Amino acid sequence: MTQYTAFTALTVQEDGPFRVVTLNRPDRMNALSRVLLQEIGAVFRVLSEDKSARVVILTGAGDKAFCAGADLKERQGMTENDVRLLLRLYRDSFGAIDRCPKPVVAAINGVALGGGFEVALSCDLRVCAPGAIVGLPETSLAIIPGAGGTQRLSRLVGPGRAKELILMARKCTAQEALSLGLVTAVAREGQPVVDAAKEFAAPLANGAPIALAAAMEAIDLGFERDFEAGLDLEQLCYERTLVSADRREALAAFAEKRKPSYKGE
């Protein structure tokens, strides 16, 4: 646990195969300060090397907000160039989530707007509380999503739907978000959203780590290439699974009619 004790604006809880990362600024609705952004990038770089971690769950402290977006109090007095530098930090920090080889599930426990929803979009999957509100309302403030929202949202739901949501600055309820494909599941009434995320991600926690990482890489990077180049990437990713001990374990478990025990080797 010592590798996770150096953080001040977030916490990390180890729970078997799960690592629960909590944005811990409830007094500011977990808004994205410089320190929090730096720590998000740092913790996901550590998590990428944590061989005992199978699934990462990202959530917010309290029951009001997953993350309310930019820390507007901190932004007061910033010059235009200060904001440009801050956007680079957003890109670097959220990029660390993108590059994490473990499945990352956002457990959206309340409001997730602007940069807060952009954090969630950086995750592989999203589970939200029944009362959650999500959206990218930046155009109503005469700016646009600047931490990857225009790119990640359009890749998730298509450019047409992304334009509707961003241009209209729409804020969506949990059920609306589910119907639009913005989130992958909604917790049951009264169910803590982190528990719902763990329940949803249980198959991933027991899955083959090399195969999961290879599948995510093939999907994420292949999306940016033409079809033939995507197939070439898929073949390279498949090769990593082909030579793994986990694949041999899967075949042995099938023959012996038992559950496989994957070690990420």
C-alpha cells in the first residue's frame, strides 16, 4: 500500500483484485485542481505497473458529485496562457487513464459535468448512481470541452449524437445517459455505486489480464486507423495472447471442466 500513500487529493483502496481510486475533494465537489490533476496522472501510472490490480474503479468522495469539473476558484486570475498550460496537464493526466492496461470503470456517484464527465469518458466503462447528472455544458459558457471531450464522446456515441449533446450543452439524467450509451449501467436504488461497479466488473476481475489489455489496445488504437491497418494491429495484439500462459491455462481448464485461474502471464 506504500506506493499509494503519497497522494493528498485522492485516495486508493485495495480490495482484492480491485483498486478504488477516490477523488477526495468533497468540499469542492471533487473539482479538478492542479494538484488533483497531477495526482490522477501519477496514480494511473503506478496502477499500470501494479500486477495484483485487475480492475480500477474511479469515483468521487461524498454523495453529491463524482467531479464537478474545473476548479473555477483556482482559475480566477489565470491568464489565457495559464489556461493553455492547464489544458496540457488535463491531456497528460487523462491520457494516463487512457493508457492504463487494466480495465477502468468510472463509478459516477453524482454530478459529472464538463471536465468531470471528461474524466469519466477517459475510463473504459461507466456505471452511475440513479441520481447522477452527466454532460458537457461548456458551450453554454462560451468555450468547448478542452480535455478530450469532443474526441472521446464522438468516438463513444458517434459525431451526430456528440454534436447534439455538446452544442445543446445537454445535461442528462442517469436513465437518459444509459439510453444514449453514455454510461454502461445504472446502480439499483439504494445500492452504493462503487458496489454496483464492482458487481458489474466482476467478470473483468476474474478475466485474463493479457487478453483484456490486448483487446482494449486493439479497440482503442484500431479506431484511429483504416480497416486494414486495424486488422494488422489486431493480429499483433492477438499474438500477445497466443503465446501467453493464460491461454494454455484456459485450454486446460476447458478440458478439465473447471474455472481457469489466470495469472497475467
